[in-house]
Amino acid sequence: MSHRAARGSLSTNNYQLPTPTALERLVFFSDAIFAIAITLLALDIRVPDPAGTTAAELPRQVLALAPNIVSFAVSFLVIGSYWLAHHRIFHAIVRYDHRLLWLNLLFLLCIAFMPFPSALLGRYGDTQFAVVFYAAFLALTGALLTGLWVYAAAGHRLVPRGLDRDLIRDNTVRTLASSAIFLASIGLSFVHPYAAEASWLAIVLIRPVVAHLDE
């Protein structure tokens, strides 16, 4: 193949990078973004200033941090669940192309931005705007991950030809379900912001429900 032909093949969107090392670089980079984002969540929880806090006031000051701590815990579990889903998806992907790279970057953009909606929820969790912003953002994040998986699995484009169709369906349902829960919670926010936040606990039911459907 000539130099010009080689360059042309590298510039096409359909060019695939099948080497294990290349695929590992994508996964390692993604894991680094997850690790940084999940660590930055804790920066919104600040120890009370000792200059203006007496020993008697310290318990009250710590209790005042409860919304931030709850927001941290929720966001930690959400990012953790997306990391697990991302890990599960890329366990099935054996090659990739440039479109998948960009889809993955868009998804990681949302993960890297996650500390902001988390901080917003921690400070204004009793307002509808903060809850809707958080829920809509997480629904978008889940939709991007679903799009990534659907693109990779459609026609077994980037997954093994013999990959079980039930596994493809299960991964699709799991990622879509999380987005659906966050979207549904936006409606509940019109009842009360805390009702919407409580509905997010339904995410823990996704895995057992999908497993039940397979029986």
C-alpha cells in the first residue's frame, strides 16, 4: 500500500484500531476521568472554619453540612454506577473506531462536569430548579452511554460476532432505565423536590428487574 493510500485509510471514520493496547488506552483514560470526577465531589464538603466556630457550635456546623454530604453520597453512587456500566460495556467491545472515540469523549465530558450539578444539589436541594438540573443532566449522561453502546453493538459493529443478543439487550435496558428514572423524577419535582430525589433510589432496582426479565 502506498503512503498516500495509508494516510487515506487512517483518515476515514470507519478506520478501526483493533490492537489490545490501543483499546486499553481508551479504557485507562476513561477510568482516570471517573477517578478525578469522583474525587472532586468531596471538595464541596468543607470543614467549619475554626476561626469562627466554637466547640459548642461545631456539632451544629457539621449537621449543617448534611445536604452536601447527602449530595456527595448520591453523586458518588451515580458516578460509580456509570463506571460499572462503562466497564461492563467495554468488556464486550473488542475494537473501536473514531465515532466511538467521540461518543466516549462526550460521555466523559458529562462525567467530568458532574461535580457542578452535585454541588448545586447540595446547596439548593430543596429547590425545584436544582433537582431538575441534576436529573436532566444525569438523564443526558445516561443517554450518551446508551448511544455509545447501541452504536458499538448495532450489527455487532465493534463487539464479537458471537456476542449473545440477550447481553446486548440487557446492557441497553440498564443504561436506558437510569435515564428514564431521572426523566420521570422531573415530573415528581412539581410535587416536591424531595419526592424527586427519593425516586432516584429506584436505580438500585434496575439490575434485579433486568435479571427477572431474563428468567
